[in-house]
Amino acid sequence: MRHRLAGVCLLLLILCCGCSMPVPAGAQPAATKQAQNEGKQQPLSKFDALRRFGQVLDIVERSYVNDIGQAELVDGAIKGMLQGLDPHSSFMSADEYKEMQETTSGEFFGIGVEIAMENGQVTVVAPIEDTPAFNAGMKTGDIILTINGQSTQEMTLQDVVSRIRGPKGTKVELSILHTNGREPVSLSIVRGAIPIVSVKSKKLEDGYYWIRVTRFSEKTTDELIEAFAKAKKEAGKTGIKGIVLDLRNNPGGLLSQAVSVSDLFLQKGTIVSIKGRSNVTERVYTAQAQPTDVEAPMVVLINAGSASASEIVAGALKDQHRAAIVGERSFGKGSVQNIIPLADGSGLKLTVALYYTPDNRSIQAEGVSPDIEIPFEMPSDKDKENRFLLREADLNRHLENSNAEGDAPNAEKKSEDKQTKEQLAKDNQLRLALQIVKGLPSMQAIKNK
């Protein structure tokens, strides 16, 4: 109800006016006649608008059934004003603004666990490796029953996150139920700095790498450069033969990071252009050659969950003919929001412009269409079993060939290979992307003939 106080204020004013100023049948107030004659509402001056707002605020403060603080009323009115503009403009309280900054800066204090609401229970999706939660023994599937003695039954996910986060070095007391556990387990965990890693990487085949970008935070480009350096070292003399850049379900993030990530794969040309109401918001971002540029053939994976900054990257690489785009049409969020801090610590997220791809296409409500469209298929049990046939070397306790040349792969490498096979078996889009990126050099050679 508090989020709609602005609407309540206006409705209350209408009711008050209607009750206190009865009009005889057949008669019309002069203001009504004037409005009808004019045909439409005339624009208000800022002074008149503020006077109207002040009048409503005064009436609500004096007459509303409950005692609501002025600050809460004003916050509600501002939220209502911004929510009426578009889905992405919003007002943030001081706490919300601080949390937003923590999320995009790449580090916050907590225990390092990803959670979700499953069947009304707060369930651990995964503890982040080498964090307090991981070291305390929390596992995927654990159910968080209480936080500092308070039941999570009536909490929202945001409530849970707020209670788990806290100053570095402080303790949080949790009661959890392990998967298949019968009795709750009490854990006392000391909060620490939790890095928000936005890049994951894995070798799919010799020379071919899967690079997953989950979001665009302040450290994303640095993480990508580090991932490519590691891949290049691992690939050795053969080098990186191909890349699958996975932007599926990436909701976006910082525009600056979308530009710098795109720049890693482009040596020249436009990345994105920004156009708003005034010349101040118009800008063109271009690529520059740099030592960290990655020149290997690449495929970009997108889907309906790829939005905003993800679409900037996909759109730039598509229009510049740098990568093949595979998957499903992206979300279509082609607007740019500025984060504007206010004096009291709160802030605004305000839509100020639309962005355009190098071919001057607006993605707003349209999205990026893939070059090769393929929907994601949920794997059947049969597909999971038969997608990759086992070899003798894949069996536990198999007999080693003492005459084989070279060293047998160690257990860690075999485990990684098995996980990669399982990942490919479950992901038809990734399988196709790998096939395409392997064939790109041949396709390019044919095209150049």
C-alpha cells in the first residue's frame, strides 16, 4: 500500500473535494467548463505543480486515517511519478541505492551463497567456492530455516538477503536442513568480502573455449582478459581456435563494461551509439585496437533473457560481422538509464536515451535476432544417457595400458572432461555453437574464393 501512496493521495483529494463542494443538478463548476472548452489539460508551470503537490501532501498529513510520516509520503509520491514513465525508471531509497552500488561494484559483505525460493522454502542454489558459506559446509539443496533465530517462513528473498548480509567480521547464525537430512544443523558463520564473479570459462575441446558472462559489473572486462590469458596459456602453441561467448540469461549491467567487452573483439568501427532528447546525451562509442584484442573465430549465444548490455555486445559483434549469433531473439531492452545520486543518499534510475547498433538499428522492444535461431531443448533421460557413449577409459577402476605412450590423464582432468561432456549433452544450443565455431574458418575460406 505504501508504494501507492501517491495514488491514494490523489484519490483522497478527489473524495474530499466531492464531499465538501456539492454541485446543484444541472450546474457545472467554472473550472470544469473551462477544461471542457479548452479540450485538454493545459501544462502546469513548476510553481503550480509544486503548489498542487503541497496541497495534497498537507491534506493527507492532516486527514488520512493512519499517521504517515512526511518522508514516507514524499518517497511514495516520487516512486509513483517515476514508475509512471517506463518500466526501468525508478526511485531508490538510501538503502536500495547503497545495495545497487554494491551489486555493480563487484564486492559486498556476506557469506557467499546464492539462494532461491523453492516451494516456499529458502533453498541454497550454490555456495560460492572459497567463501564463508562454502567453508562452513553449506551445500546445494540446503534449506535455510532460520536467520539469527527468526524463521524464514514469512520472509521474501530480499528479506533473507538483507539479513544474511552485514559488516565484515560479524556473525550470522543460521539453522539449515541438509538434503536428505532429518534434523536441522546450526551454523555460526563469520561474514566476509564476497567478490561477484561475472565470468566463467571452460575448455570444450582442444583450442575451443566456452566463456560465460553472467552480468556486466565493474570488473567484467578484467575478468574476461584474465580468462583469455588462462585459455591462451592452456592452449599452448596451437592457440585459441574458437570461442563461444555465452550471454544467455545475462540481464545486462554497466554500459561502460558492455563497450569495453565489445572492444576486446573489435579493432575498429562503431560499437554502439546513444541518442536522447538533447545533444548532451548523444554519443558514439568506437573500438580501438589494443594488445588484449581477441581475434579467434567466435559464436555468441543469446536468448530471451539476454538484455541491455548483453544486447549491445551481441548487436555490435553481429553488425560488424565479427561473430555468428546463435540461439533465440533477445529481450529487447534498448534504453539507457542514468543513476543519479540525491543529497540524502537516495537516488534515481532514469531513462535518458536509446541505444543503436552499428547499423543504426534500435533494439528497443525488438531485440537482437540470431543469425541461426534454435530454441533450447530440455534433454530427455534417453538423450542424457546416449548423447556421449562411454569408452573403457571412462569407467571407474579400468585397467591402464602400461604400453601407452605419455602420461595417463590425471583424475582431475578426467573429471573436468566428464563435466564438459555432460554440459554439452544437456545443452543443444551450446553443442550447435561449438559445431559452428569449428566450421567458421572453412566457411570464411569458401567465402573468400
